[in-house]
Amino acid sequence: MSSAVDYFVQEKIWFDKPRYDDAERHFYECINSTSHPAQELGANTILQDIARARENIQKSLAGSAANGAGDQGELITRIKSLELENSSLNQVVEDLRLALSKLECRVAVLEKSPSPAAAPVSAAPCTNGTSVQQQKTSPPVEDEDDDDDMDLFGSDEEEDAEAERLKEQRLKEYAEKKAKKPTLIAKSSILLDVKPWDDETDMAKLEECVRSVVADGLLWGQSKLVPVGYGIRKLQIQCVVEDDKVGTDLLEEEITKFEDFVQSVDVAAFNKI
């Protein structure tokens, strides 16, 4: 008997397991019972938020509709006021056009009719700084019935003569001013290649013949002998000419007249000065 008791004492047996199982079951039941109210509370909060959002949306839609109606009414009112203003402006423009046409008619009539009094003396400015005084006089009109006896073309002829005289004076002054202005003379620098017949040609005599060509606006410059080949040398000479007086054709024609020394003449360089 004692050995059996010792065996059970040494053996590890969990005699309280049912009690622990009941405690564990009770624990989990408590947890599950407390989670359900929290979930229900969260769901109720979400539903309330949704309801409030719907209510806000409906209010916004109602307010926008009211504002749209108000803006539309204001827009219609502004359009009507603009139409009235436009019509009044059109009327003003039409009145101005009529007044302008009447004024043009009156000016045309006044220009055709003679002046009733002597016009004041006016000075007409000229382009060159001088001025010419023009006097326009006409006899005073004593009676409107005397218009038929007046010469309507006399003043026009006098004005034409005065304008012609003024024009001639201006042309004369312009010509004098242009004559006093110094004119620019166009010049060119020409380099000529003068080739002899053979190596026996006297190049000094050839250069003397070339320089003997004299013309108004021609000035000879430096020269040198340039080898061509086989003992033959050509004369390269420079000159300055006035474009209006001397040309390359004239130089070639005058130089080639020395047939005993000159075979050909070429323009090596041509530069404007």
C-alpha cells in the first residue's frame, strides 16, 4: 500500500485539468461577448457618417440649384441692360453721322462761295526753311444779289499762279543747294597684266608705251616684271581710274595699239575704292 502511494506521489498527474478547461472556456466566452458590442458600435458610427454625408450632399445640391437660378436671373438682367446701352450708343453714332454729313455739306458750300471779307495774311512754310507770304483779298459782299456779278474763277487763277511761282522758287533753291553739295567721285584700282610677244621684247620700252597712255581720270602706279615661262616676263602695272571717265575697255584698246610690243592685255584685279 505504501509503495502504491509512493508511486502516485512521484507520478505527475494533472488532477485539476477540468477546472482549468472551464476557466479557459469562460475566458474566451467573455472575450467574444465584449467584441460584438464594439463591432456593432463601429457599424452604427459608419451608418451615421453615411447619413450625414447624404444630408450634406442634398443640401449642397439644393443650394447650387438656388444659386444657379439667381445667377441666371442676374445674367438676363445684365444682358437686357447691355442691349439698351447698345441701342442708345447706336442712336448716338447715327446722330453724329448726320451731323458730320451736314457739316461736310456746309464746308463744301463755303469752299465754293467767295469769301465775304478779306482773309488774313498767312505765311506758307517751305521745305528749305524759307517762307512766302500769301495775301488773299476779295471785295466785301454788300448784298447777296451781287453773287452773280462776281468772278468765281479769278481767285483760283491767282492761287494757281502763286502756287506755280512758289513751286519754281523751291525747285530753284533745291538745285542751288544740290549744286553746292560736294559730289562723291567713284574710283577703282585696276591691276593689268601686259604680255609681250617673246623673250626678246624690250620690257622697258613696253612699260614706257603703256605709261604714255594719258586720259582724264587716269593715274598710273607701281609696276613690276613677273616671269611667265621660257624666259618670257609680263608687265604687271597698277592704275587708279575714275569710273565715270575711264573704263577697262578704253585701257585695253589704247594699250593694244602698240602692236610691236604688246601681245595681249588682261585685268588681273579690279577693286572699288
